[in-house]
Amino acid sequence: MSEPKWRKSSYSEASANACVEMAETGPLIALRDSKHPDLPWATVSRRAWAEFTGALSSGLLHPEA
């Protein structure tokens, strides 16, 4: 399996200590802590990811909390 193409969260600041990266890995979405890219990452279904990002967009979840 090739290395996923990671993208940093749009909520992450360039100098922030809390950064999340995501990558599309076939049927799943992979998530990792950008400060520790060598550690294992978590995966979620595309549906779960869409519901999560939709909740963020609609204001149901607050990323700054």
C-alpha cells in the first residue's frame, strides 16, 4: 500500500500545536496527528467523515472548543 496523500485541516494554523491531517484511502478516510506522523492513524468511513464535517460546517460542533 502506498503512503496516503495527507492534507492538513483548514482549521489548523501554520504555527498551531494542534493539527489534524486527513487522507483518502480507498473506502476509508485516514486521520492523524501531524505532530506525530510516524504513529498509527485512525480510519473512519466516508459517511462518518461526511457527517462529522457537515456538523462542523453547520455549527453543531465547535472546533475551537
